[in-house]
Amino acid sequence: MLDFLFLILFCWLFFKAIVLCLKAAWGLTKILASILFALAVPALIGCLLFAGGLLLLLPVGMMGLALLMLKSCT
């Protein structure tokens, strides 16, 4: 009978330990995800601005070249 009681106690303790591990892992995952998000969003914005700036560089350069040609003609 005492063995059965210890078996129930250890099963309960094992279940509680697994629940605690899952809660700790979930909390650590949220912390790491928020740090990664805080680092990735500015990098993403910078990359998008850089890529968008490269796309806008050609028309702006063409307009500047046209203005230089007009100034040199007058």
C-alpha cells in the first residue's frame, strides 16, 4: 500500500515538473522572440528603405541629369 502511495506521489510530482518546464520554456521563448523582434524590425525597416532608395535612385538620377543638361544648354 505504501508503494502505491509513493507511486501516486511521484507521478504527481513528475506531472508538476513537466508543467513547470513547459511554463519556463514558454516564458523563455516569449523573451527571446521579443528580443529578436526588437532587433529584426529596425533591420527590416532599414533594408526596406535601402532597397526602396535604390529603386528611387534611378529616376532621381535621371531627373538630376535632365536638370544639368537644361542648365548647361542655357
